[in-house]
Amino acid sequence: MKAVVFDEGLKLVNDYKKPIPQKGEALVRVTLAGICNTDYEITKGYMGYKGILGHEAIGIVEEINDEDQSLLGKRVVPEISYGCKKPDCPYCAEKLYRHCPDRHTLGIWRKDGVFAEYFTMPLEVLFEVPDNVPDEQAVFVEPLAAACEITEQLHIKPFQKVIVLGDGKLGLITALTLNAQNFDVTLVGKHQNKLDIANAQGVKTKLLNDLKIEKIYDVVVEATGSVSGFETSLALTKPRGVLVLKSTVAASKEFNLAPIVIDEITVLGSRCGQFGPALRLLKSGKIDFSPLISGKYKADDAIAAFEKNKEKDTLKILLEFDK
């Protein structure tokens, strides 16, 4: 089968071995997949992973190795991780597979990804896509679920003020999600064209240069991935407020953490989320991800798609597999 593989370099392979579903697994034919910044980081050595890349996709179930055949022929999206399923694993018991110490993660850790004509995953991490949700929207379910994770971890009161820093994919999707959940949210960034995408869907926006830095926000979401963004986020969080870290900040300089103690700020790490709530939000039609799509490439042009993904103004690049 055709697959995008990272192994001492990024390459398109036309004769990669087609996977065989094990007991309790399904074989999924990929129709559409999305390139994530994590995929790019892996090509630079992140996680030391080698194999098929990709963890954002939608496809059709073609084979199931299980008595339960209910998903056969259905459009599905895969959560990115599955756990050990051992009876004594507290994370698997709560379906928090992403925290299982013996987990497998699509295209990132111990599991071939979705940038291929086929992939396999256990049935418990495959979710049927509602009929009214097109593939181009469903392919965003993984980052959408990550945004929904914030409100799973944190109870945001209706009167509280929320601000999101960063107008890249992560910040945009987070702001659109919080807005769709009826929170008072403002998105801050450096690029008016990206802010306009959120503003068109009812999100309040502000250019960073026009933002007054004051400690008035109950919840601050850091989605820039930069030290300066983290420092600005701290400067916006009111005493006893919550600073949510949605991006990983690789510090290249010292920075002052004293305000966390002085203002008694809660710092909340937030990563992946569950797909059920995200799919319900997609079904509601409250968010339109179409403006975030910067390009759609055939699988044969995957290398060019990765190059396009590196460009500064690019948001989301999709890979289309033959139907």
C-alpha cells in the first residue's frame, strides 16, 4: 500500500505492507488526513519515532476482527492512543488511554500512523462520524477534542473572562471551541488575516500590539509555544486565576515564575481530549473549520504537502487518499 514514512528521512513508499487487524481491531481505509506540527517535529527527531506518520484522519471501516461488526462500512475517526487494557490500569479503566504508561500512539509512538491507504486500531478508540459532518470537518476532530479537554479539566463559570494567546492552528481552534461553548473569549495574535477567521465566527479578537497588558482574565490559554507568550500569559492572569498551557514551551532562557506564587495562579497542563464531545460539537454545526484549510494534496504529493506545511502562513494541510 501507499504510505508516508519517516525513516532516516521523509519518503513516500508505494509497497508498504498492508496491516492486518488483530482481535478486537478494525481495518480502516483512509479517505482524508491532516498534517499536524507534531508530524513535522518527528521529522526533526522528536520521540525518536520511525514508521508511518500521521494521527489525524477519517476513513471507512472495511474489515473487523471481532464479533461486534456494528462499525463495518461506517465513516470513523480514531483517537490517537490506545492503552494496555489491563484490569489494574487506572488510566484504561477511565478511558484515559493517552496517559497509560504502556500506550501506543498513532504515528508517534509504537504504532504506524494514518498517512497511508490503511491503518488498524482497536474498536474502542474508533468513533462513528455523524452523517451531517463532511470529511473536511471531521478531520479536525483530534485538535478539536484537545480544545474540548480544557472544559473537561476546568469548570469555567459563565461570567468569567477567557483569553487565548496565539493565532496559529492551536489557538484558533481553541478560541472557536470555547466560543461555541458560549464562553466570553478573546483571541490575541499577531496576524490580522488569521484573527479574521475567528472573528467571522463570532470570536472577539485583538492584535497583540493593541492589547493592554493587565491582570484581568480569569482563564488564560497559552497557545503560542514561546517563552514570550508564556510571560505575557502570566501578566494577563488575575490573582487566583488559571493559566492553561496548551502548547509545550521549550525554554531557551530563564524566566520569572514568581508571579505564579505571588498571585496564587493555578497552572493547568492540557493535552489531548476525548472524541465523543468533539463529535457532538461538530454535529451541532457551531464551528466551521473550512477557513483553516490552506491546501489539499493527493497522497502522491505528500512530500510537497509537508513542504507547504512549513510555510509561515499555512494553517492546515490535508492529504487526500484515493476513494
